[in-house]
Amino acid sequence: MTSPKQHDTTTDAPVDDLRSAIELLSRHPGQIISTQRPVDPKGELAGVYRHIGAGGTVMRPTRIGPAMMFDSIKGFPDSRVLVGVMASRERVALLLGAKSEDLAHHMGKAVANPVQPVVIKSEHAPVQEVVHRADDEGFDLRTLLPAPTNTPEDAGPFFCLGLVLGTDPDEGHSDVTIHRLCVQGKDELSIFFAPGRHIDVFRQKAEARGEALPITINMGLDPAIAIGACFEAPTTPFGYDELAVAGALRGKPVELAPAVTVDQHAIARAEIVIEGVILPNKRIREDTNTDTGLAMPEFPGYTGPANPSLPVIKVTAVTMRKGAILQTLVGPGEEHVNLAGIPTEASILNACEAALPGFVKNVYAHSAGGGKLLAILQVSKRGAFDDGNARQAAIIALGAYRELKNVFLVDDDVDPFDTNDVLWAMQTRYQGDMDTMFLQGVTGHVLDPSQTPEYNPALASKGTTCKTVFDCTAPWHLRKEFVRAQFQDVDPRPFAPDLFPGGDA
């Protein structure tokens, strides 16, 4: 991956919801397209976008491309579906008003300076312009919202960008996270929790009392909200409301409104909110309606098995804006890379800066790891002691983000966002028997199919792994042997103005 070009955002209006984000993208050529051609949400929509702009770990052929609005959805005459808003790092940078290579720094400052959300009156919440109650005659999620399937083998239709908002029943603080939500019936969804998710802890506390957990599922959001919600502990521990990250990014608080049917809040400027409760002591097989044995494509690029026993959300209402847009993503695509990866980068950068000030210059959570499993750390050595500090930085990174599996260390003359440059460093500044560190039997991620005892009998359980550090930095005492060829520094813009917009002819 090469470093993308930047846009001038100085004249862009501020973004505070999905519609203003779309308006911003529409003013920048190549960032969003639309089609009136009817598309089936069952497999076809994702199949189309696979070729347009999915990227990530999607099976080739795919590419990074524009976001795409589907204006005509088969079976849903009044619905629109938007995919790929955050499916390029360049576009995320545009939406957040930053340079793509500075996103980790930009996000790191935001998480360190949170701006808490505020509650407004329901009459001022655009997302409650239209209300469908589950006890209304004819209410049916399956016909109301065009939840897509990514492949014909999916367990069912999924809401792939639903930001779940829940509250700790003991402590009273709230949290937001994105989860896998499968439509199971006219008013029921299943929800998949990866181990350690805060809202699952809230659910367990409520269930221990025999109580339901009130939640809202917020869809069609300001991208700052979606990306900010993807920070994890220890960067955002229990009690940290990730909506405050979006508040910091935008310089104003996220607005919430009381939900219509449950004791919970909804994001006021969302496009669609599903209200409901997670039922205590009720479970459902994820592929109950299809018997495919599979769930949906996840970030590592594989379609995982359907979970045999998932908690159930009983839907009580759906509220939406007039002309609401359903936002989705392609499971293993570049959109997941950015949602998960940019907060990962910021978490690692902040942790390394606290321990080794000024040493780690940048971090890239690589697309090949879905934004979770692989990180490139660019370090700046200043003395012999920094040979050890480079490896210490890798250990800090693994502690800052527990799902991280592999770390590459590169010098500050290597572009961490350019895979060819990183692999060049590996070929010329790395010896496998002396520059590789192994950390065995460490917690990883359950969706990586290699992290199982069946794959590696040395692993105690699914979701544990051997973590690896590849030190592709030049040894300090040999640094003069590893100076890259130095070219004359020439401004190319007068020679090729079409390749460098804004340059002098």
C-alpha cells in the first residue's frame, strides 16, 4: 500500500452526521458514486461492491475505490443502502480533516482529550422523525430494513455497522461497540460478542439478576462516531464512553436523545435506530433460518462457523429519519481495516509515547491483518541502546492492543504505509534466526482460524496464539552500512503538473 494523496479540506463544511459526510465526499471527485440499477441485498450488493471498492482481505479481484450508494433495493422500494464510506484511508482522512499518515496522531490526541456526549430533547432528534413500534400491526424487521447478506452462505441478513449502546446496570456508565447482528425473526436479532467486550459484561450483570439489558442499535452515523467507538481496553477502560472520542474529533459533543420504548439513549443524528433489550437466559443458533453452518465473512477474510448459542435481542421499535439511509460494510473489506485499525494505531502510538517519548514515529495497522492482527512500527534510533528500545516498543504494542498478532519494526527511512518498502527492509535488514521474537500461548482473536489447538496443539484454547516480532531495523553499530541511496532533492511539479495538483507549472 502506498501513501495516498491528500485533499484540501479547508473549505469543507463541518461533518456532524452521515448526510453531511456524504455531502463532503460528493464535492471530492472519485470518493462516492451512486447507482439506480436495482440490486438484491442478498449477496448481490456485496458482490458488486467487492469489485468497486471493498479491498481489505476480500478475495481478489478487489480494490480500494469509492463509497457507493445503492438507490434501488429489490423488495424495499423506499430504501437506500450505502457501503464503503470508510473503505479507504484517504477518505477517512478527508472525513476527519487530517492527513492520512497523521491519523494515528490525530486519533491519539482525541482519545486523550475526550468531550462527553450530551442529551437533547426527543423533539430535536432527527432519528425519531419516523417511529415504527414492534407492537404495531404488521411490524417486521425483515421487510422494514434491507439488511444485506455478504455471501449466499451467510447465516442470514446482518446489520454490519450497528453501533450498540448499552449501560452498566451497576455503575451506570455507558459504552458503544459494533457487533455482528443477524436478523432472526420479525422482532428478534442475535448478537455476537467477541471475548471481553464491555457490553457483554453489562449483559452478564443484568442476566445474573434475571433482567433484560436495554440497548439501542445506531446505524448511519458521522464516521467520527463509528471510528471512535472502535477503541478498546486498556486505551478505553471500563467507564470510558467512546462517544467522547467523536466529541473530541469534532470539537463538540455527540448528541443523544431518550429512546422511545426502552430506558436507553439513541444517537440523535443517526439515520436508523433499533431499540430493544438483550433477553436474559435466552440463546439462539446463529443459522437457525438457513442451516448453512456458517456466519458471515469476517475481517481475516474467511467465513466463520455459525455460533451455536448467541444472546437474543428483542426489538421494541425502529426509529429513523425521513428518507433514511441504511449503512453497511463488506465484512473483510478495507472499511473494517480502517474502523479497527486507526484506533489500534492511536492506542499503540499513545502507549509507546508514554513509555518511550519520541521514539515511535508512526504506526500502521496493516490491511492484511484486517486492522487487528498486523502492525508496522516506524522507530527512530539515536544510539546503541535503541536496538533494545525497538523491541521494547513491539512488546508495548502487543500490550496496548491484545488482539495484535504480528509486529514489524522498521527504521525511520522506511515508509510504514508502503508494503513494498516494509518488505524491502525485511529482505535487507532482517535475519530470521536473530531478528525474530516469539511470545507463545498469548491471548489473540477467536476469528483467526489458525488460533486453535487443532492448528497448533501447543495452544491451550481457541483464540490463543504465538505472537511474533520481526525486527527489520538496522543494528545501530552497522548503521553506516545501511544508508539508502540518496537522490537529488528536486521539485517534480513543474515537470509533471498533472501528477501533482496544486503545483506550479
